[in-house]
Amino acid sequence: MSLNQAIPNFSNLNVWIIGASSGIGEACAHWFAKSGAHLVVSARRTESLTQLCQKIQVEHPQTQVRSVGLDVTSEQSAQSALAEVFRNWEKIDILLFVSGVYTPVRADHFDLHVTQQMIDTNLMGPMRMVSLLMPQFLKQGFGHIALVGSVAGYSGLPKSLVYGPTKAALLNFAEALYYDLKPHGVNVHIISPGFVQTPATAGNDFKMPGLITAQQAAEEIGMGLRLGEFDIHFPKAFSGFLKFLRILPYPIYFWIIKTFVKI
């Protein structure tokens, strides 16, 4: 059963993708453009956004696409980006928040500076943008808020001492947000990818099970939104296994992690 309103057709919908300069966000921009949506793409690296917009305009001339620079850790940058978006749009149909940073952290190299950076981007970033956009969504009485988390948020994993907790908190945030916004006609989605070929995972020095491309991830996200799913997770074999681990007693859970996660 779908918990959200399905989106059978993306044609002419306004989609704001935050974190579109590379990886999953960039792939999603191409997917939505191909599906007929109009786009605002945001990130800190504005030169990459310019190239992305030019490419989309060539490949999909019917798509309206513009770039808006945004640092999600800055209140001033967020306010400026919001004002610029609404100078051109009267509504937002879909907010897709993809921005995130990943640094592998273990207890013997626990760096609070790295910790603060990940919290600011991965948790406070989406919270900041949702809080700024909340009046608009409530005024509209419709729309979709889609937040990209990670299967690392399901349970504690090696090298994810900080990244995992930020994504676990984002999952909890999305659940509470869904409960509050459903009566107002606003849809909420939490997206939990497994390993995806992106700049963030390029430095991993271990085998990544179920590794998929950014294009495959974009397809999964688009189809999940199309079906109105609240919990969009993939690839299913890997994400489903990690969901199963969550319900196991801790002695069994830790034994499985120690035995099969060679990190």
C-alpha cells in the first residue's frame, strides 16, 4: 500500500534538486528532465551546475532548467537561494534533497571537526531547507519532500561512526515529518540507497556489495516517487538484508557484522 500520493506523470512539474552537481543528484536531474519536469538544480559547485544545465538544455530543449548556488550549511545562502527560486516559480511540486558528505570514521580516529561537518550537511542541511520551505508547502496544500538518507542509517556499521547516525536521524525526521504533514496534503519520502558509484564512494577501500550506478539510483528514486512510496530503498536484495538485521538480537547482529563485513 502506498503511503503517499502517486505521481503518474512528471511532465511540467517543478522539481528542486539540492545536491545536483554530481553523483545521484546529477543523475536525478537528467532523469527528471527526460520525464518532462522543469528543474532548479542547486549545489555549492556552481561551475558544475552550469555545465549540467547546458547539457540538459541540449538533450531536452523542452525542459526549463536553471541553477541556483546553495551551501546548505549556511542560513544566509539558504535564504538567498529560496528567494531566487521563488522569483521564478510560484510553487514547488517536488523537493529532492540529495546533498551529503561521507568520511569514513572509526573510534580510534574520532575527529569532532569531521563529525560537525557531516552533521551540518547531512542532518542540519535538510532540516534547514525543510524548515524554510515549510510555509510554502503548507500554503500550497500539496507537494513532495524527498530526503536522501542511506541504508547506513538502519543500524551501526563499521567506518560509519558519524555518517550512520546522521542518516539514522534523517530517517527518524522523515517519519515524524510524514506524520505531521500527511493531514495537510504534503507527501514525505525517505530514500535509502545502498552503495552507489559516486565521488563519495570512490575512495572506499573495501568491496561494496550490490554496487549500482548513479543512473540506476535515479531510476529507483523516480519509480519510487511515481508509486508514492514513503520508504524508497535499493538495491532491494542488499537493503532488504540490512532491514532484516535491524530486528535480530544484538548478539546475532554483531556476530553477522563481524563475520561477513570485512572492513
